[in-house]
Amino acid sequence: MEEETQQTRSKRIFVNDVDEYSSRNIAQPVKICLLGPPAVGKSTVAKKLCQHYKIHHISIKEMIEEKISQLNEMMSETDSEYVSEEAKAAAQDQLEKMNTSMDMNQGRLAEHEVVDILREKLNSKSCRNQGFVLEDFPKTYKQARTCFSDTDTEEQSLDLMFERSEYNKTITPEHVFVLDASDDFLIKRIQGLPESVAEKMGYTQDEFMARLNKYRHLKAGTMLDFFDHQEIYTEHIEVSADDPEYTDVLKKITEVVGPTPEEQEEENRKREEENGKREDERRQKLAAEAVERKRRQEDELAESAAQYDEWQKNLQVVKQEECELQEAQSYDLRSYLMKYVMSDLSEAMAECCKIKPEDPVDFLAEYILRTNQEEE
């Protein structure tokens, strides 16, 4: 019943979870954890990343303030249709526990309560669907394991603390970046802040050095080992005075994380256009090659036809010359026959027709031979 009431309540009060980022078109949410020493610029970089990828910025301080504000709103809600009396009582009980915890810890919330609120935030629909940048948390291995692991660390011994365990992939960051800078660089940076700003941010000389020393001590321990054990490797990025707008830092982070959906869509569009151009060029090349082949075939056919016509002309010339030669040869032969043969042969044939011998050929031969002898 209480779980159902919480879901109903979230539809009305947790409207900030479905904000302008809900229109972000992305297949997989971008989940980033951003760590580093105080005053290195984590908040600035985190906000720029959230603007770039259109995802949610999770700052522990702001998250706790938001949770307290939500609980107060639930307690002040008068419409029982949205918030039941049981839900109001639960909200009041949680708020009292948070206030007690903060009173006992000098204004800070107990670690397990911070983790509970953070897990609730990470499991919200907006963070699960769109992604987030988690700033400056976790600070220790135990915090990381408690927040992201599916195993109850309270039931395990310290000897098993550093063994690899199953973790909740839905809420665990996929990319971990550590902004690094030297102590001298950080100290010079806070010294350049107005005194009022430094006091508001907790960057007075004593406060800052205490926070910096604490960070260096925790870093020397096992703060990042949890991610290493899960094979989520940490990227260290050096921050320098030459990059006041964090342009180089953001470039390095986005190169690792990848493009935004809009950039990916534009890249895909350009790739499709390039592929289309290459395909058009290929088709044009094939068409040009086909035209060239056809032209060569036509040229070859035309050349063959011309050669055939030339051969036919030469053949006609040869035939004409042969006919003329035959006619010339035939004329000389007729002249010869008429002069030396036809007179005697005609006379012999006439005589053969009169006598009609049994062997006319032999008769003709003897007749012509006898006539020639008489003439001699």
C-alpha cells in the first residue's frame, strides 16, 4: 500500500524528474561519475556535461536539499487523493530521522541515509532512462559498494570487502573520470576567490586544506578500486590554468563517452549522404563504362563493316580484271582457230557429212592430214 502511494505521489511531486531532458532521444543512457579534489572544477564540468548530453546533474548536497523539500511538500499536501495519511506519517518520520542524524553529525547526514537517498535518485525513471552525472561521490570503497553493489556489504567481513561482487548495472556509472590537479594549482585558485564566495563554498584556508588532505588520504586508499574490480576503468584528466573554460577537459570526456544523440544522428546522416554519393558515383561509373563499351562495340562493328565493304570492292575489281583477262585470252584463241583450223576443219566436216563414215573422228583426222600433205 505504501509503495503504491509513493508511486502516486511521485506523479505529482517529483515532476522535476521529467523535465526538459525527457525529450532526449538516446538508445542508452549516459551514466558518468565525476571525481576529484576540492576546487578542481567538478561542478562546472558536471553542469557542462549535463547541458551537452541533456542528462541529470546529481550533487549530494542539492540532492539532500531536494529530498527534504519533497518531504516537506508531502507533509503539507492537503489533498488526500495524492498523498495519504500513511504517506504523510512516513514522510514525517523520515524527515525527523534525517534532522536527528544531521544534528548528531554537525549538519551532515549519516552515510547510510545519503546512500539510500542516492539509490532512490539513481533508480528514478529520469536517471534510468536518460542518464546522469554523479558529482564527487562515492568517496570510499565502502560507499561505492553500498550504493552500487547488489550484495549486502553489512553481512560481509572486511576480508571479502575487496573481492569482486555483482553490481547493479542499471544505476552504476559506466564512465568514471577523475579531474586531477596539483595542490599548488588548487590553492592558488581558491586564493583568487572573493572572501564571501570562499566562505560560502567552504573554501577558507583552513577548511580547504582540511578537505584537500582528506581527499588525498581517501584517494591513497581504495576509492576507485570498486570500479576497477567491476572493469569500469577510470580516466584521469589533468586540469590546468591554460584551460579556464575546461574545453580540453570536456573534449577528452566526450571522446570517451561518445557523441550526443543529435551528433550521432548528424554523423549517421553524413555517413548516409557519403554512402549515397559513393553509390551514385559507382552507378555513374558503371553507366559510363557501359556507354564506353557500347561505343567501342559500335566502332568495332563500323570498322568491320568498312573493312567488309572495302573487301567487296576489291573483290569486284579482281573479278572485273579476271573477266577482262579471259576475254582477251578468248579473242586470241578464236583468231588462231579461225586462221589455222576452222577452214580445214569446216571442209573436213562438210565432207564427213556427205560420206558419213563409221568412224567420223578418224575420218576427220585422216582428211585434214591428207589435205595438209597435198598442200605441201
